[in-house]
Amino acid sequence: MVRGISRRVIVVDSPDPHIFEQAIFIIRNDAVSDESGVPSEQIVEQAVRIAKNYAHTHGVSPHRKISLPPWLAAILGGAAIGLMWLLVYLI
């Protein structure tokens, strides 16, 4: 539905695109007037803070990747192959 009313919006890009792409905040007309004393920079900072907080609290925790040094991976791989050869030989 399209109305003939102009609105002020703030579009914030997501800090984590896996959750949402953009957050769109519709600002009340009286919130940024000269009488309220709230600067527009403060409103933008609050919108960014809200988007980051939402992404942080509702985000999917990343899977922790186990990283082994190459020398340890070689030793463990060699031990696994040696164990398999031993099992095949004994059976």
C-alpha cells in the first residue's frame, strides 16, 4: 500500500549477513525536529548499535575449526594408517 506521506528512514547494513542483509528503521517525524534536541547523528548511532546487538544476540555461533600443526597431522595420519595395517595383518 502506498501512501502520500514522506518518511525518514535509516538503512543499516548487517554486521553478519547470515542473519539479515539490512535493517530499516522508520524514524518518527517529531524525533528529528529542532525542538526535540536529539541530533540525527545520535539517532543513526543508536540504529547501528541496535542492529549490531541484534546480530550478536541472535547470531549463529560459528563452528570452531580445529587446526593442527602440519607435523602433528602427519604423525596422527601415520599412526592411523599403521594401526589399520596392523589390524588387517592380525585378521
